[in-house]
Amino acid sequence: MPEYVGAIHLHTCYSDGSGTMRDVTAGARRAGLDFVVATDHDTLRPAQDRWEGWRDGVLLVLGAEVTCRFRSHVVVFGARDVESLMWKPLRRVLFDLGNQGAVAFVAHAHPASILGFSMKAGELTDWEIAGFSGVELWSFMHDICDGMVPWRVPSFLRGWPGRVRGPHPDAVAHWDRLAASRRFAAIGSLDNHAFPVPLLGAQILSYEEGFRTLRTHILAEEFTGRRGDVARVLAALCAGRAFLALDMAADARGFRFEGDSAGRRLAMGDEAPWTGPVSLQVRSPVAAQIVLRRDGKPAAEASAAAMEFTADRPGVYRVEARLEGKPWVYTNPIYLRAAGASAECGAGSAECGVPATAGKLHAE
């Protein structure tokens, strides 16, 4: 399948972001993205205004971020109504979204304190509620802005690249625990608002600047330049045919994690019954510190541009890669299930279904 590179979770002037949809797509084009996913707060107006589809040579996918009671947040695609869900309990929100045939992801997996405000993310146990397809494992703005206070904004603007730490270890550990019993996709997110700082004539990460940082790479059916491409993106994200990469460190295009089980080729997100040893391969466009993990624990390591490993037991296998000791790539798992242990889909619906409305909202 072809590889496409995109940025997920940003806000525009339809909610509390600073820019227009044209600002977003222009920045995405300059940053070399194939697709971008906008998720304004508690509104579907961008889709109603016919923005979804191909714009400026970039595929614009539209979702929403729903604010639940107790400040849990849900990123949703394919919903018909989100306004009425605002401030409802999380279980009710997911139940209603399921009835709409929508797809839901846990938004910004770990809380942060930004500019004196507590940015809550719900509880890790929220992920276990039926209705989620996956999680924004690494939320970039929550990562680099955590602990930022107003009087330190100037130094932040100068030195934010040094604040990159990666996804929170608690979030990664909980993802591993969930993956032991169910397929649960991980994506990278920006949560970028391009907030202006008028006194300094700057922004806290412009759209274009953000689009060059944390990106989600998908393996999807080939784009056609038509409305069905939105569904292709969502299908790949939901199935976990994706990895997240800090492309500001090095362009991760071409990174692959694959397997071979009795002649069947396996890709990220695939699940296969355990029938015997499985050959797993990792390829990287540059030499990196590669760690292959089984059920969250290291199974093999190499400092190289390629690695092969024979899995001699069932487990959930995924890859992390670092550059100069700093986080770079996190893949979705390949699930090798013992007999009778086939996992259910994280979406709580058959085959992690893509919403029926995907790609039908006036895509061009």
C-alpha cells in the first residue's frame, strides 16, 4: 500500500484556533503533507460549510473534538451531531456516537498544565469504555507546553524544540495493557491552535511550523483525488495501519514494520493466529536505535537501519525508534494471538468500521 503523511488534530477560527481553513491547507501544502485532519471543538460547521475534500493539493479531513463532563475529550469522525453531546458523561457520548456510526479516539492521552490552566485528559481507565477505536498516544502541544507559564512564553518560543519528550510513559504503558486483549490504534496529534502572541509578533507554533513536527504516516489504499480518499485515511487510522514520527528530527517516510506468518504478509495493525515462529522485519530510512517490544517489554534491540527478529511466541509486537536517544518513531502493533485469544476491535463495532459519512461531505 502507498504511504501518506499527515497531521492530526488542529483547531481553526471555527472554534478557538487563530486561522482559517485556507491557512491550514496552505501551511500543509508548504510543509509537504498529503492530508491534514481538523478537529474543531464541539462543532460540525466546517463540514456543513463544505470544506472537506481536496484543497490546495492537500486532502482536508474533518472531525470534531467533543468536550465531555469532567473534561474528558473525544476526537470523532463521521458524526452527524456533536453540539448536543457537549458536557455529557463520556459513556453517554460514546453511546450516542456509536448510534451515529461515528469513530472515536481518546484525545490527548495525558493531562498537562499550560499557561496556568489544567488541561485534563480524563482517566486512563476511560480508554476501556466500549466505543473507542484508539488513542492520540502522543499529543505534541501537551508534550512541549506542559509546565509553560505566561512569563516564560518568550523563552518557550526560542527553545521549544528542546522541550520535546515524547508520549507520556503512563499512556504508553496503558496502551500496551489494552493491546493485550483488544486492537487499539495509536495516532500522533498536534492539538495546534496557532495561538498569536501579539506583543512578540509571533505565534505559539504556526500551522506550517506544527506540520513539520509530529506526523502520522499511514498505509492506505491509493488516493484517487476524489471524495473516497477521506474514507481511505480513516480506514487506515482506525485499523492501525500507521506509525507516528517526529519528522522534525528526520523524515520517517519509508519506515516499515512487517511480518511473515506462514507465507502471509503482515503489516502494522494486522492480527494473526499463532501457528508457529513469525519473521518480523524493521526497515528505517536512516540508522536509528530500534527497539522491538513484545507486550510492552523489549524483545530485541539494534542500532541500525534494518533489523530482523523471529518471534517464537505469541504476543503484541511493536517498534520504537530513537535518534540520538530522543523519541522518533512509534509503530502500531502486529498482533500475534494465541489460540482462542483473538482480540475484539477497539471500536466496539464490526471491523473497526469507518463511518458511513466518511468522504461524503462534499469532498472535491
